[in-house]
Amino acid sequence: MKNDKLKMKDVITLSIFNIAMIVIMLATKMCTMMLTTPAFDYLFYVGIMGLLCGPIFVAMSNKVAKRGTYLITGIFGGLFITVMGSPWFLPVMIVVGIICEIIMIGENTYRNPKRNGITYSIYWALYALGSAIPMFFFKEQYLNSLKASYSDEGIKTLVRFYGSWDMLLLITVITITLSIIGFIVGQKLLKKHIKKAKLI
């Protein structure tokens, strides 16, 4: 049977790729916050992350191609948001990583573009929806914690986008669409350049 367990070199590889994705995620969030309206930021920033991280994730998941890839990616994503000031997001992303690992059960699924692409879009959709968890489970406490850094108008905008199901549905659709595009671009780069260069 093929050894499907992560080795130390795999963990190091995943860490390097995930650090690169975190740099992209941080740059994306900073740009959407500073250069766009709050509405655009809330609607698109996670989807743009999925779009831009797509090629990196495709290369990473095809290079390692072992169970645990999504879980470790989820842990890094959770740590990123923890550093940004929301430690509750780490356990959310661990659960997201586990859900994605369950979806990827099977042989050689990480090198199956269809299965991996679907799971990749689900990963980012759950990432986006995870941001809304405080609005439904500890809304008052969460909003009170934001009063020092958010204006009243800013809090109202946040509640509008992350506290209503219609906006969450729109955010999810946008996120899935952009992440799929990012994954497809990554697959094309993998076939045309990365494999030819024998990097994987």
C-alpha cells in the first residue's frame, strides 16, 4: 500500500507554501480594506484570496498529495486570523480542514483536479462563512469588542453583510466562483509550466 502519511519533509513543504499563501492573504486583506469600499471588502476579499492562492495551492497539493494537506492549510489559515485578533477562528479552521480531509478520502485524490477543485472551493466557502459565526453565536459580546476599532456605521455595515443570510449566500457564491477560477488557473500552470520544469 502507498504510504499516505505525512513525513517531516512534507510538513516543511506545506509550511513553506502556506506561508506564501498567508502573505497573499494579508496583502489581499490590506488592499481591499484600504483601497475599496467596506461592501466590496466584505463581499470579495475571501474570494480574491481563493483566486490568488489557487496556483500556489494546486502546486502544493500536487507536490505533497497526502492526507493532512487541507488540515494543515486550515491550521495556518486559522493562525493567520488569530494573529489578526480573532483567536476563535483557529478551531473553526481546524474543523474546516477536517471536513475537507473527509471529502478527500480516497486514493490519489489530491492529483484528481475535479475532486481537489471542488474541495478547494468548499474550503474557501467555509472560510468565508466561518467569519460570520460570532454574529450568530455570541453577537453582543463580539460587537462590543469591536466598538473600540469600529465606528457605529462600520458595525452596522458588518452586521448587514455577516448577519444576514442573503448577504452570506452572495458572499458564498462569489467566493466559490473566484476560488474555482483560481484553481483552474493553477491547473493550467501546473500542466504547462510546473510539470514541464519537473518541479513536481
